Amino acid sequence: MSTLVVWDDVFSSYDFGPTHPLRPLRLELTMSLARQLGVLDRVDVRAPKPASDDTLELIHDPLYISSVRRAPDDLMGRLSLRWGLGTGDVPVFPRMHEVSSLVTGASVDAARAVWEGTHGHAVNISGGLHHAMRDRASGFCVYDDPAVAIAWLLAAGAQRVAYVDVDVHHGDGVQAAFYDDPRVLTVSMHESGRTLFPGTGFANETGRGEGVGTSVNVALPAGTGDAGWLRAFHAVVPPVLRGFRPQVLVTQHGCDTHALDPLANLQMSVDGQRVALRVLHELAHELCEGKWVALGGGGYEPVQVVPRAWTHLLAEAAGLSVDGATPNDWRQEAADRGREKAPTSLSDGASAAWSPWEPFLPAHESRLEHAVDAAITETREATFPALSLDPYTA
């Protein structure tokens, strides 16, 4: 199927400053690696249109949007702080509204392309900013582009949209936006809020009112690697998607689950992350006639991890497989700009092996494995019945 990649060099202007962990370098090195590997030759690359205020207001408070627009001129910062702007997490930067609305517009353009059928899949690696709330910036996120894109799909006529978030942090902003909306299934795989920001995303957060059962959270213990993460993913994500039967699949691909990420405590490899990409792609074809919108997200190792993880994402969406060594020219560019030795392989050399979850097994010898299986059971018991699924056999 044809694939759209929404990209503009202006995305690099979403920049909180040289000491902030969200570095634009991660996007630039991703596109450079994908280009040198020929991935971009197999997709349509198109610049986005900025999201209009009307589109942003599908999710965000008009007063908040106005505050974002004014923030660069708020010299004292008092008005901005009320809205979560000008903090250590979300410093104010020039043209904050214009750049943030362009990132959001890119996710809406991706959703439009898939919904209207001009492309089967669409990717916006600059998106996935899943922490922003209706009236507050949070966790490096100004506007919640996944939520806005989903709201656009609903306004365009979609009746069932599934959102799967594999970022190491709970997708709290998207969950909050649709917590009582039965048309949207939100699934978040993340490190437990007991050890990581934003401190939410527990199994008992299942939705409200008519939306009960449509918020699914898998809170994994710190230290979880490929085997445990993939066991949890396969035990929860495919069954709930099949139970919900979405028309469109929107996915967020934060790669900060990697062992080298400096802001979190999971231990995944690029190879394990790649398994999840492949399964989500297959589920889009199985359930949604291929309608797949894939977004970026977190990832704070801009040389070693993000470019490889998201090049695999772009390649998967394009129906390609990229393996082997990273190109020499790219390694030199990454080393020069990142001031560190660049990875020589597109793989971490991990097996990414995992064993299926089964209920009522004896306790594992490993305390970590036992905690992972306990998290799986807790999530399935909390959410599967509302989706007419048996928590022990589905």
C-alpha cells in the first residue's frame, strides 16, 4: 500500500534549548538514515499544513491556544506558567504556537490521508506528543497531536478508532481526552507510574461512563526487557484490538523503552521494538483494511537509538526491511553532530525472543518475570470483560 511520510525541516524548530533532552537532532538523523538507506525513495514525502485553531479546539481550550501563541512575548512568564508553559519540562521557545501547530497539522494530515484513502499508511515521526492536556502543556508536549488527529477522524465520520501507545511513559493526555468516549480505544504499554512520570496509567484506569473498558493500561515494572515486554504486548494488544474492531489504527512509537534511554528504566532493544512494529502493521491490515497512522514520541538517545528505531518504523510502513550495517556517511554525520561514535549496525544483535503468557502458571523464579505476569493478569482482569473477552482464555 502507498505510504505517506509527513515531514518538514521546520520540525527541528520544536526546540526547547541545548540542555533539554528532547533534541531535534533525533529527527534529523532519522530522516538522514532513512534517506541514505533508500527508504524515502519508496514513500511519498509531503510537507504538512499547520493545524487551524478550529482543529486544535477539537481537543484544546481556546484560552490555552491563545496562551501558547502569546507565550514567547510573555516576558515575566506569569501568564504562561498558569498553562504549564515556561517550566523546565516545557520551556518557551520562539514561534512556539506556529511550530507546534505544524507538528499537530502533520498528524492530522496523516490521519486525513489514511481516512480519505489517498494512502494506506501515514507516518509523522515529529508527532506522538501524548502528554499535553486540554488546557495544559506537560512532559515536553505543547499540543496533543495524537488526540487532535483522533478527534479529526471522529469528526470525519469514523466510529471506532484504536490508539496504541508503546512509549515508556503513560499516554495520559490521549487517555484523558477520550476517557468517556466509547468510540476510542486507548491502549498504553509503559513503565509503571510507581517509578516513572507521569505517575498514572494503572490497570484500574479503565474509562468512565459509556467509555468503561476502552482505556487499557499495562504498567510494567522497571527493568523489563524484550522478553517480558513482548509477552505483555502479545497478551493484551492483539486481543483487545480484535475485540474492539477499529476502523483506523493510530500508533505512537516512543522508543524510550530502550535500555540506553537516559530518562527511563526499561531494557528493550531495537530488535524487540521492531517486533512490535511488525505486529501492529499486521493488525492494521487484519482489522482496519490497512488504515494505519504511525507517530513518533519519546526517545532521548538521539544517536544510538532513535534514528535506528524510527528508520525501522518508516521502513515497516513502506513494506521494506532494512538490515545490516549503517551507511558510512551516516555514521560520520552522526558522530560529527552528536559528538559520539555512531552505531555500526541497524540491529542490537538481540534475539527478541519471548514466551506466551498463560494464566495460572506457577510463580516464576525471577521476581521480575513474576511482576510482569502479574501486570498482565491485572490488566486483562480489569478490561477484558468490558470488551466481551475472557481474561483467561482470549
